[in-house]
Amino acid sequence: MRGIRILLLAMVTVLAVGCGRTFRGHATQPNPLAKPTETLRHSEKITIVTGDMELSTPDMPEGAQRVAVLRNNRYPLYNQASFTLVSRDRLRFHVQVDHKWQEWADLKTWDVELEDDTGRRWAPESVEHAKTKIMTTMWDREQRTAVRNRFGDIVAMNEDGWRNRQTLGSLSVFRGKADFVFYQRDLFHANVKKLRLVVKRPGEAFEFTWNFQDTIASE
């Protein structure tokens, strides 16, 4: 019995380790080869916005306001993909991933796979123009005295931020970009109904899906 319990515990552990988050986005557009003289060879761009509980920025003042009460918002991470139809045999996918860790923003560390509506699958022939950059956002922080009405609502802020000086707030994230090139004879044709690009690594995955319909395009 003890051996069975150990085996079950090991199976649960493996399943837990294998679990991760999958984020999905899709677009609907005409097939680029259905009417080649009327349709662009560049696809719709799919954007998947994610966040991280450790990444937040304060509200900025609106209109004529000089200051705003501190309210933190989740910092948006933009993960995007689009493709260019180079030829019937070659597709080039342009992918972007935002992350707080530089290693995760490096798209060369991700596994990428392409699949069509018939179940055909391909691995990229090459990864080109891979680059990662850091993006830093900074903001001024002050501690001011609030002026409240008889109901306790804040109606104004005193100009006394000089009493308790604060350091600038900052947030940095990494943005990775790369092109994934897929090549095979007759890889793409006018009868393809769907393409799904999967960008994944242990613990996280993105699925970008393009549905091809002749008369419908994404808003």
C-alpha cells in the first residue's frame, strides 16, 4: 500500500509540474491566396495582453490635474504575432513577447510550432532577427496632504510635496522580437481554412489562430 501511495504521489507531482498557462488569441480574415489580386500578403496582427502581479504602475493625472491619488494598475504585457506570405512554400511569422525576465523575452528560448486545419504540423526552418530590449517607465512620486469635504471625499491636494521628498518610481520589462520562417513545398494554398501558431515553453504558452473566410475580416 505504501508503494502505491508513493506512486500516486509521484504521478500527481508530474502532472502539477506539467501544468501551465495557455493564452489564446484569434483573428478572422480572407485567405491571402483566395483572391491574390485583392488580398494583402500580410496577415491580421493578433495581440494577447497579459499581466504580472509584480508589475503595476500608478494612474496618471487626467486633464488639468497636476496630481492624482495613488491607484495602481496592472502593467500590460503585449504579446503579438502576424505573418507574411512570402510564397506558397514559405511563411514568415513576426512574433513579440513581453516579460519581466530577460530570458523569457528571448524568443530563441521558446518552442514554436505551426499547424493548419488538416492537422499538418511544421517546425520553423530558421529563427531570424531575434532581439531583446529593455523598456523602462518612470514616474514622479510625492506625498501630499489631501483636502477632504465633510463627507470624507478628497476634493483637493495641498502643494506640500516638498515636506517629504520621494524617489522616482520605475518599472522595467523586456520585449523580445523574432521572425520564425517556415518552409515546405505547397505549405500554404487557397483552401487552407486555419493556421495556428503555438509559442511555448515550460509553464506558459501562446496560441495565435488565424481563421480564413473570404467575406469576413476582423474588426
